Amino acid sequence: MTSYQPNARGYYGSFGGAYIPEMLHRNIEELQANYLKIINSEAFQKEFASLLADYVGRPTPLFLARNLSEKYKARIYLKREDLCHTGAHKLNNVVGQVLLAQRLGKRHIIAETGAGQHGVATATVCALMGLRCTVFMGAKDIQRQQPNVLRMKMLGADVIAANSGSQTLKDATNEAIRYWINHPDETHYVIGSTIGPHPYPDMVARFQSVISYEIREQLLAKEGCESPNYVIACVGGGSNAAGAFYHFLSDSRVKLIGAEAAGEGIETGKTAATLTIGSEGIIHGCRTLLMQTPDGQIEEAHSVSAGLDYPGVGPLHAFLCRSQRARYYPITDAEALNAAFELSRTEGIIPALESAHALALLPKIGFEPDDIVVVNLSGRGDKDLETYRGHFLREFTCL
């Protein structure tokens, strides 16, 4: 049977590993040597579970979307990660990583962010724990995600603009890694997705796996079975999808479907559809699939969604794609916007643009009437209202 866990060197098949500069070897080796021992300890699990319940607000509801179900002729559930404290799934991972960092004696937490949800989550937990927080964010993303920038600053974080390259998530990650290289002793880098050198992809997936753990329990109570027919999630780096897929990876009855950002279209050059058009290479410390030129230069990504505007993908998803355990579809900006307005006007829930990419898959899959479908609603749409406002007067084909 295929294993969907990384091997001792952090590889999922040929994807993963730790490709890091010499200055970070000690930090990464410290994490590799200690993360499983720490997070599997009884004391850690007790504190983690307590914070997930009393601070994050878990378990999040599994909501039967009756109007969508009627339209798409299946039983469609929404896993309401948008109802987590701070408005997205990101807090699950941040709570876990900050607890780990404390046990490693780190007092300064740094993070990268695209849409700002990971930055807000990191600033939130640092405020709770009394830790210094620095968040790196692309200058372009700072402009289009102002509500989250203000939240981070109110929570006491320093927000540093990344002015290089496309001024988006890739560049924020570059700046965070540079800072970490120069301040390795006192700093822990809380990576927000299933990307980066081993053990980050595995560590983030484990912390986010609470999503699929709860889905199984909730479906058993609601439907009398633990396994849906489909689990659908958006994929940038891939943390919310990894969490939603995790406990179903070895269950072949469950179809795992990812939505990646096609931007203006995969043939336009303005896209972030890595799994559709990417090739093997190294980005941000791991071997994975990424968008690159024939000579290996990383190409700029584009998406209306800041959280999916990334030219790579986590090695777990690269492996799931290559092994055909999961299927991934490109969703354009226009399709995501249509899906966001559809959910808002049919179920009274305004989704994040990231989550809207997953919702846009509903009309593309031919469901059977008795299919049970779970869509991971990874975040709420408050942060994207300015983008939505710019499209209010356009005609949306789904309405």
C-alpha cells in the first residue's frame, strides 16, 4: 500500500527534502530531531487540544448547504474553517508551531503571509503568548489586503514589506528566509503552508489534520458514515487541503479534489496553476513542482487571490498529483468570483477568495444524487471585500 507519510529525509516519493543554506542547518536539524517527540508528548497534546477548543473555537461546524445541494444534486457540506478565531484555518498550525517554538526556547516568531490570514494568526498567538512577532508581506499584497495588515499591527506585529519581484507571497517568503538566516538563534520561522524544508510540510499537515479528523466524526453523526465521496479544497502551498485530505489519504473510496488558481487562464502567462503547468524543481527549501523557465528561473505567479498567488506547491500535493491519488483543476479568477457571489447569495456566507476557488469546482464535477461532498471553506471573505466591491457591477454567470 502506498504511504502518504514522508520518509526519514522528508520525501514524498521524489518530492520534499531539505535544501537549505549552511546557516540554517542547525535550526532545521533541531526541528527534525525534536518535532515528533515534542508534538506527540502528552503535555503538548493536552495544551494544544485545550487551545484549539477554547481559543481557536474547535470543532468548527460541518454545515449542510441545502441550497447548493439542491442546485448541484448532491449532499454538499461546508467545513466551516471560516468560523475559527481570526477567520481561517491558519490558526490551527500557528498554535501548534508556537507551542513547539516555546519548547525550543525561541522568543521571536517570524512569518510570511500572502492574503494576510497566516500573518494575522501568527500575530494573534504571539500576542497571547507574549512573544515578539515579525510578519513579511509582499508590498502588492499589503495594498490589496489592508484589513489584515491593520489587524496584524493592532495585535503588535511588525509588518515588513517585500518590495522585490512580484511583491507577493513568494517574495515575502524570500525575505523571511533571509531574516532567519541572519537571526538563527533566537528566531523560529512559522511557515504557513505545507511548503519549505523538512520537517515543515509534515509538521504543518499534522497540525492541520484536525480538519479531516473532525470531518470524519461529524459525518458519522450526521450521515452514519465517516467517509464522504468527495473532499474538495483550494490549493496554493496547500495547508488547508492537506488538513482536509489527511485522514482520507489511504481511503480509496474518497475522491480528493484540489482547486488551484488559474488566474486569467493557464495559457495567458498570468496564472498560478503550478500542478497544471509546472515542472520539478527546488523552491523555498524543498523539491516540488513549480512554475519555472526552461533554464530554471522561477516565473511570477498571478491570481486574484493573494493566498494562492504562489509559483510552487507543497511536496505532498506534488506527490498526490503525480501518483494520481488526488486530482487538481485550474480555476480562473472569474470562476472564483462567480462562486464567491453564488455562495453569498444562496447560503448567506461570504467566502475568502481562496475558498471560492474550491466552490468553483462544484459545477465541474458530475455528482450522483447520493454523493456526500465536503468542501473545506478555509476562510471568510472580510479581507476580500475591496476586491469584491470592484466587481459588484459585473455580470456573474452563475447568478
